[in-house]
Amino acid sequence: MVAPYVEPARLLGHQDVIAGIGAFLRGSERALLLVGPSGIGKSRLLEEVRWLARADYRVVEGDARSSDGVISLLRRASGTDLPND
């Protein structure tokens, strides 16, 4: 059984960034990568975007710190087999 996803506390001051990510996701793109220095709020922003995206999109998550992790994520997100090379 999967636990219900709980709405995060309101994120303040990033509405322009969230709107930009929303516009990006409504386009033809299929992946979003958040990068930046530690402590700037990437994890919190991701939590907010993930909450909003679940209403309209299939959200695939995982650890992408290794090439195997990235390939696994892309396979799950695309629903297709990628080459093992």
C-alpha cells in the first residue's frame, strides 16, 4: 500500500520560478533537472513542483547521482528500453 502524498507547506517567494517550470512541463519536454549550490532551496522547490505536477503528469523520481541511476530514471519515465551502452 502506498501512503498518501501530503501537500507541502506553502512555498513563498518563488511563484515566478514555479510558473516557469509549469510552462516548461506543458511544452514537449519530458525531463526536468534542478541544479544549484547547496542551501538555495532546490529540495523544497522540487517538493512544491512535484505536488503540483502530480495532478496532471506521471512523476518519476529516483537518485540520479550515477549514470546507472539516470538511465533507470529515463527508462521508467519513457516507458521504453534504452540501450545498455
